[in-house]
Amino acid sequence: MKKGEKWETVRERLMQKPGVAQEYAKLPPIIVAEQLIRARQEKGLTQAELAKLVGTCQPVISKLESGSYHRYTLRTLEKVAEVLDRTVEITFKPKAA
């Protein structure tokens, strides 16, 4: 990653490499984190501002956005989604070979 380069640019470049997209799709917490960060930024909110609107504290939002946190609840995601004018969608997909 080059200094000052945006995550979106790095992600786009990485997704062009063979096999990266398939492996990335296996990582739901990273995908949830990426979507959460993007939605929060589109609303122009900081983590602290989002936390206040959700009724939690900034470290909780930080955990959700970390991409490595696996213990979030559906209720928490629904609260965050409501503040961000989003919906939560859960799907069951066949396991990748």
C-alpha cells in the first residue's frame, strides 16, 4: 500500500489478482466491516457519533469495523443499520469447494 492510498484503491487492485476475490468472499467479518465503514462514511459520521446514535460506545463500533470481530449480534447490526438507513440481509450460500 502506497502512502496516502485509499483502501478502495488497494482493494480494487488486489481483487484483480487470481484467487483473491474467492478468498475474500470467505471472510464475512471483513465484508461486514467494509460495508459498515462505507455506510458510516457516506452518512458523514465518526465512530463516536455513530455509537451515540446507536446507544453504545465508540469501542463497540471500532470492534465492528475491525474486520476480525466475530461476536456481533443480529440485534446490534440491526440497530446500526437503522441509524445508517440500511437493512441487514442474511443469506445462506453453498460452501465453496
